[in-house]
Amino acid sequence: MKPFALFAAAGMAVIGAFAWGLLFFVASFEIGYLAWGIGAAIGFFSFALGGHGNANGLICATLALVSIATGKVLGSIWTTEPDLTSYYTEEWLSEDRYRSAMDEAIAFVKLKSEKEYPKFMVEYGCTEAADPAEVTKEDIEAFKEDHAVELRTLAEDKPTIEQWREKNLPWIEEEAQIAAEEEAALWTVPDHFVWVVENSTGVDIIFVVLGFASAFALGRGRNEEAA
């Protein structure tokens, strides 16, 4: 084991990890055989700078595993927020949400008086109160000034789902971004690692094994005694 060989292996491991994470961030998908390439590069450059033997091969193989795992975790960290933003946006603009909004608007315009507002607000989640009797006058006034106006407009216009999505897209994207930032901030590095493990496929494992084996074989070099 030579210092320059070990430095080369460690350097390629760092480069490989960042390359994996960056590719996943930019392309939004993983290329499994990159794991094989990372292992091969670590072993090759270590051997090229004088490293050889079983110990050197084992170090290269270990660095390959660390590099691949780190790359996957970095990819998860860098894509969690945009992925959550996309998920929330699609969910809040889904057909089910559209139908729920239309049903709520139709039910609202059928109310006969403001006395029915508290019950309606509790039923459709327009207040934090769990019982109509707990709905305050302030809650009702806020509902009348904001959400009630939206419901009347929705019931009168009867927009198609495409029109509804187009109208609501700007503020929903903004709210989705806020929600994604808050949720992504709660994720720890172990959370990302668990996510990586849970979402690994058989193909991923195969390429990781190939990367490990390539790093070991190339980092070890030829077995002179066997020769």
C-alpha cells in the first residue's frame, strides 16, 4: 500500500460520490452501472499509482461501497425538496381535489342562512373547531370574507378541471414549495440512508457488487504468487 495510491483511491471515491449525486439531481434518475464504473475507477487509479495486494484491494473495495452509498444519499438529499414540491402540486391539483372543491361549492350555495355556516365549516374542515357550537364569530367572519367568496365563485363559474387547475396553479405551487421545504428540513441523513435502502432494487445490488468486485480486483492487481 502506497500513500499516493491510497490518496488516488480516496479522491476517486469523493469524485464518484458527487458525480452520482449530481447526476441523480440533474437527471432525476439513477444509472446503475455508474456504481460499477466508480468501483473500477477507484481500483484502477490506485493500482496505476503503485497500489497492489489484497490489503490495497480491500481498501479500494471499501471506498467504492462508501462512495456509492454516499452518492445515493447525496442524490436523495438534493432531490427530496423538489420531489416533494412536485408531489404536493400534483396531489393538490388532482381530479379528486377538483371534485371535492366542486362538491363543497355546490353544498355551500345550498345553505339557506348564515346560521348553517358553523355546521358547514366543521363538516368541510374550514375551521379548527370540532363542534359547530365552538365556532367563534371571528371564524365565521373570516370564512365569509375569504373562503365563502371563493366557493360562490366556483359554484357560479363551474370551471372545467383544466380551468380550475390553471387558476389555482400559482398559489398551489407556492404552498407546495413551502410545505416541501418544511418537510425536507425534518429529514436527517439516516432518514435519507433508510430511504435509499428501502428503494434499492435487485439491479442496484448487482451493480454495487460489481463495483465492489472491480475495485478489489483492480486495486489488488495481479497475484504474483499465483502467477
